[in-house]
Amino acid sequence: MGSPESEDWLSNDETQHRVTIASFYMAKFEVTQKQWREITGKNPSNFTGDKLPVESITWLEAIEFCNALSKRDGRTPVYTIRDGGNTITWNRSANGYRLPTEAEWEYAARS
């Protein structure tokens, strides 16, 4: 993880280091506004269009979407949300949808 010394956008506080991640699945495309609206009933995006990616959402809204999508597809939700979103737990054995970890995201972005 982390940027190599030769990368243009290297930050001063970034140190490249090796991590090991388990295999994972990731959607090929971003969640569209149409998909978001089908699950949540609303569209928070500033730049609207059914095929455009959803934007202007919080991390909490994203994990709530993951749980709702999981329920719709008959999967076990990954996240437990308590205290109005102040306490979030991740059930790693659940088969529902989730956001990628930082390491997974970087691996997918660099692949």
C-alpha cells in the first residue's frame, strides 16, 4: 500500500508498505443514480442522470445503501448501525454487500 517514490501525488506522510488481503469481489462500475433511487427512493446527486454515478452522499448513507441492497437481494447485511450512526460494526462473516477496505480499494485502483 502507499505510493512509490516515483508517483507524482506522493504525500509527505505516506510510506509504502506491504499488506496482504484476502480475495474479494467489487462491482465493475460505480453505483448509478438509478440504482440508488431504486433502493433508497431518493437521489441526493447534484449532477443528475440515471446512468451517472451517485454523488453527494456520506459514508453512513453508503453503508445504509449496502445494507438495503443486501436485504433486497436476500443477503445478510454486513453493517450494524447503532446510536444514530455513531457506532458501526462490520460482520465479516455476513454475505451482504459492503464498501471496500482502504487496502482493497488501492489494490483495485492500481490493478
